Amino acid sequence: MGFILFAIAVLLSVLTVPFGMLYTVLKLVFRLKFGVLFRVSDGYFYMFALAIDQMGNVAMQDLFNDLLITKDGYKFGDVDETISSVLGKNEETDTLSGFGKIIVKFLNFIDPNHALNSIERYP
């Protein structure tokens, strides 16, 4: 049943997400002043990027668990967590592999302390 739901979700996403995004962008363009448009649309695209990041954490979990962390590291795959959060938790506990450390250094070059600042804490 999981595979059928996955196939339906992918098909519906491919068919509908572009229209939903276009609708939102056009709505923002026609309802907001130019200066406000970029602040509001930035939030929209940030949320969209976050959703893609969380999907990547699930889709890439086996590859990332094998390539980016040590055997005892905090695992990728939680649907509610970003890739950067998992990298940050492993940076904190020194359980990144050599390749994982390179990825974190690259992210930190773009955004200082990116992985550590991205850690999601749950109660």
C-alpha cells in the first residue's frame, strides 16, 4: 500500500505543484507592492525549500547514513527533520565521516555554523 500511495503522491505532485506555485507567485505579484513582494515571497520560498530538505532527508537516508556519518551517528530519515539538522547533531557528537565533515565545512563557508544552528530539538 505504501508504494501505491507513493506513486499517487509523486504523480499528483508533478501535475499540481507547478500550478500551485505559479498561482501563489501571481497572487503575490498582483496583491502586494513591489517592496513587500520580495519579503513575503522569500518566506514562501523558504518554506518550500524546507519541505524539499525534509523530503531529501527521507529519500536519501540510506546513502547519507552510509556516506556522511559513522556507524554510531545520529541517523538520517526523520520526515520532520532537515538534512542540516542531522548534520549538526552529528557535528556536535563528532560522528561525521570524513566526507560528512567536508559537506559541513562547505555549508559553514556559505552560512557560518549552518549545521549547528539548524539543529532541531524535540521535547
